[in-house]
Amino acid sequence: MTSPDTAALVLRVIVGLTLVAHGYNHVWGPGGIKGTAGWFQSMGLRPGIVHAWTSGLVELAAGFGLVFGFLTPFSAGGIIGTMVVAGITAHRTNGFFIFKPGQGYEYVLMIAAVCAAIGILGPGKASLDHAIGIELDGWAGGLIAILLGVGGAALLLVTAWRPERKPAESTKV
């Protein structure tokens, strides 16, 4: 294997397993799907139960897709979309740094950027894509991952994100 193939394998497996664990936690973690649904609902993702299941299943499927290098730009795009939604709904108002869970957007930005790079780099030779002859890398792979991720996130946010508006503060003198 060449160095780019090895780099693709390392990135795919680490990011993929991270997202599998994250998806598992959303569905079967301490609060389970009900806790995740309540959290999503509180951020304005309506209905929360649909977003909890969708997020968990996308993270599991896309994470395993990256681990095995299967439909790699589509897997990367699913993760980019999830990270964009998380960044906008849960992290953007907390600044850049993530000193405590639930703060800052540096983590979701990093995962999204790595997935864009994986889309461009391609899955490498140690992948199902290579084994079955799917060649989507370079600009094609990168564009698929980025457009699918950002486009999917935008569609989800436009159709289902309804955060509660905070009442304006009174300016009485």
C-alpha cells in the first residue's frame, strides 16, 4: 500500500469508528433514543424522535461505510451533514473551542473537514470500493461528499429546525 492508501485507511477507520460509537450512544446510550429525542427537540429539531433515529442510524451507517471504505464519498457526506447540523443547532453560539461537552464547534468542524478530505483522497486500496471497482475520489469524490453533506444539512434545517425564539429584552427607561 502507498502512503496515501495508508493515510486513507487510518482516517477512515478512526473517523468511522468514532461516528459508530456516537451513533450507538444516540440510540442505545444512557438516555437511549428517548433521551436523544428530548435533547434534539429542545434544540428545535422537530419532531425530536425522528431526528434522534435518523441521526443515530446515519452515524452508524456512514461510520461503518467509512470503516469498510464502502461508497466512501456518500458515507463522508452523511457525516458532513450530521456535523453541519450539530454545528449549527448545538455548537455555533458557544464559540470555537470545546472545553466542555456541548460547547464550541471545533470538534464538528474538524470531523466535517476530515470527511471532506477523505472524499477527495478516496478510500484507498484497502476498501470495498477498490475491491468492487468504484472509483470516486479527487474532485468528484470531494464534491459528492461536500454537496451531499451541506445540501442535506441545509434541507433538514430549512424543513425541520424550529428553535424557540427568546423574547426580546425590554428597553424601558
